[in-house]
Amino acid sequence: MKTWRNVSLAVTAAAVMALTTACGQDKVTESPNGQAVGNANPAQQPADSGYGSDKGGYGDDAAGEAAAPKAAGQLAVWDSKELGKVLTDSEGFTLYRFDKDTVSPPKSNCEGDCAKAWPVVPAADATAAPGTDASMLGEVTRADGTKQLTVGGWPMYRFAKDAKPGDAKGQGVGGTWFASAPDGKKAAKGAAGGGAGDAGEGGEPADLAGMSVRKDAKLGDVVVDSKGMTVYRFKKDSAWPMKTACTGACLDKWPVVPPVEKNDTEGILKKGFVTFDRPDGIKQQTIDCWPLYTFSGDAKPGDTNGQGVGGTWYAVSPEGKLVGAPK
């Protein structure tokens, strides 16, 4: 009888362990595609965050007030296979620009029902994405007196039907709405400052999966991002519990790898492939629960200038291990 009870208890314990939050911390929740869905458990998520509602769309008959403006926080840059480099808010939601606005002087022409479908991005509390020109950020005073964020002079918006980080359902709507590049121009593959559509030096294709594996002559198999840039880990970080030691000015040199869809990878370990909700509000991709970065000192695909920097930064293997680090 004791043996049966011990087995039953062990099975129960294993089931409980299987239900614990990924990576040993309650701020990472894994969705079916491996993406984190936020700090709260699914049952605790608000029914309408102001981003994913199908109500109040521009041209819809739905009634109701526009969603309260939500601060953008630390902006980030997302590498989209289709659109190139796309500007996002701190939660990874795409920012858009409207062709009917004006840039000189800046002016928003999206009011009323339009602002229900395209919630404005407030200017307050918005900071530039790491590695981008902070002087591109500004503000415009709207008709109601509120301040709206501008990038390169263009007023910024979100799209109400974007339900999760990485969505860009507003792209091309009405032939007037487009995802914003980091400089406020329309995001476009091959555009200056945007995604590359041509092959990189050495004949390496720049249009890769969100994350894939490259065979380096010295290091062996290393993980690269969608532009072929080497991905790194920081030895001072931890995976259990998930923590980052790279904050503030560190991120200028070591930009985080933004969220990547699990099915947009090739040859990468899927275990622990979740998005890390950093304390600074930035969304960061992980492998085996280890936070991932690129290096600002790498100028082109294939560069590994970040390898061994300070004895703490190393390229990442497809399993999330440090490549070439001393034992």
C-alpha cells in the first residue's frame, strides 16, 4: 500500500511541476507558439487591453469611447521578415504612421472613430529604442490638447486589431496606414535603416528565419538573427530564475533580441524558447530561458566581434550554451 501511495504522490508532484511557470519565474507565460503572453496568468489578463479589440474600428458601427492612451515606454526595434525593421512599444506592439498626417509641421488628422481604431501613442514616458537616434522623438499637440509621440515628425499610433506582439495587421490598411521604421519612415525591406533584402558580404543571405544557425569557421554552430547577425549571451545573466544584468547603457552596446515566433526558427532548441518580460519593460527572446542579445560592434553578418568581450559575452549555440567560453 505504501508503495502505491508513494507512486501516486510522485505522479501528482510531477504533474504539478509540469504546470509550473516556464523558467522558474511567474512573469513568463508560454503560449502555444512559445511566446510569452504577459505578466498575468491568462485568466487574469484584461478582456480588452486596448490593442486587440475588434470594436470601434474605423468605419465600424461599434459605439464606445476610444481606449485610454497607453504609454509606449522603452521603444524597441523588431526585425520583420516581411517589413524589415519595425518600431514597437515596450510590449512589442507595432507602431504605425498615417499618410494623411503631416510632418512639417507635425499634425495628426486621425480623430473620433479613427482614433478608436488607431489609438494614439502618448508622448509622455516614451524613450528611444537602444541603438536609435533619440533626437528623432518628438511630440505634437492634438486637437484635444493631449501630446502625441512623433518619430521623425510623424505622429505614432497603434492598431486596435493587433492582438499580440509582432502583429502588423494594420500594414497597408486603406492604402494610408503603414508600420513605422525606427526613423519614422515607412517600414520596408531593403530601405535604409530597415530590413535588408539582399545578400550580405560573403554571399550570406540576409533574409533568414527569425533565428537560425550559421556555421562559423572558428566557433562552429552559432545562432544568428533574421539579418544573419551573431546572437550572444551574458554570463552575468541567469536562466533560473530568469534575470538580466544588462541594463541601461549596457543595452546601447548589447541590444536585446526581440521576440521571435517559435515557428520562425531553424535548428534552434525549442525548450525554454519564451519571451522574457524584463524589469525595464522590454520584451526579450530567450533560448533555454537564457536572455539573448546582439552586439552593436558587429557591422555585418558573420561578424563575431562580441565574442569573449570582458570575459562575459559569448556567442550562443543552437542549444543556448555559451560557445568558446572557458570551462
